[in-house]
Amino acid sequence: MRITRTLGAALLALGLAAGPAAADSASPSPSDDDGAPTEAGTSFRTATEIDQDQTATANGSAGDYLYWSFPADTGQRPTVRATVRLPETHAAETWQLDVYDGLRRRQPCQYGAQTRTAAADAASVELACTLRTVRAWAEPWANDPLPGTYYVRLTATGLRTGDLGLPVGAEIRVESKDIGGSAAVDGSLGEPLVPGIAVTSAREDEDDSPAAVLSAIDPDDGWASGWWSDRWVWTGVGGALAALAGVAGYRLTRGPGRPSRVPPGV
């Protein structure tokens, strides 16, 4: 009976501890897109900053390179989706969506249609790229995605001369799935991989010259905000069950208590 009460108390405590984890891993509600960017950059340095769960739009010309950037933190698995609205008349053309990390290393897509060919006179084409889970730490030689700024590049390849410069519209959205403790590692970066110079300076010094600042984009609740994961819960559950199993095994193997010795002649 004592073991049963102890087990119940341990599970109750672990259940209360798991409450914050469930709250942290809940899917965020889509954010209001009021004030979302309506233009794209033309290079890594001029990439337009967007937040996750925000739909950005941009107008451009076929043959242009369109760039956006967004933050991704530890434990997230980002998915980038893009829709390109094409002119009424055009030849078949191939569009490609590339994602780069803070070191400008091209990241492979775990799944998704990263490259698609739009048939002649098609109204639009949709692309998607789901990255691998962002890790807190990796070996220097590895190409694993790490927390920091990520860049999205959207462009058309193999265009015919007659289609160059035709007006196109783009819509892009980034969403992430919180993977949790299954992707946790025993290490972390000193700082997230963010650009050293912002696209536009946040302030100017007394000489009215631009000042170097970090990128203005970061997760809503700060970098490395996902330190809590279900890995802590299952580690605690495993430790509690191991301790209870040890106590139960000891009580079972000890056997019945020895009778007290009664002195002879009493």
C-alpha cells in the first residue's frame, strides 16, 4: 500500500511538471498579417525580414531573385511555402525555392516540392520546403541546421527570352512544428547565427553614419526559448519508476521478518 501511495504521488508531481511543457509545445495561433511585408529583397544583404506565421507578399519580374529572411530556433522544423502568381500569357517555366542558414549554406529539404514547372499559361505555381529540425549544436564539419536567421530565395530558372521581365506576384509563409525532446542534444551555440549588419540600421550615431547592429528579427519569446521539452518529463518519469522498482524489489526479496529471539527459560 505504501508503494502504491508513493507511486501515485510521484506521477501526480510529474503530471504537474508536464503542464508547462504542454503549454510551450502547443501550436501557436496564426498571427495577424496586418503590417506584413509587401516587398522582397534582391540579395542576402537586402532580404526582407518576416516573422513565422506571417504571410508576406511581393511583386517582381520574371527572372528576378526574391529574398526573405526569418528566425528559426532550437527544436523547430520550419516549413516554407510559396505561391507565385504568373502573367496571363507565358511559356512553360520552372520556379525554384531555396533556403539557406545563417552561414548561407544551402539547406536540403526533408520533403516538399522545392522545384516545380508551371505549364504554359498556368495561373500560378506552388512550392514548399520542409527543413530538418533545427539543432542546438552540431560539429563544425556538419551541415545541420542551427538556430539563427534563415534566408529564402525564390526565382525562375530556364526562362525564355520573351518571358523575361514579365510581372509576377509572390506570396510566402513560414510555419514551424515544435519537435520537442526527441531532437534535443547535449550542447548549445554561444550565439545564434544572425547577420552582423542589419539591412537598415536601427540607429545612427552622432555623425549620422550607419551603425552596425544585429538583425532585428528573433523569436517572440527570445532565442533558445525552447529549453523545456518533454525530454525532461520522461527523464523524471524514468528516474521515479526506477527508484520505486528498487524499493519494491528490496521489499520482495527481503522476505518475512525474523522472529525475535526469546531467551531460554523465560
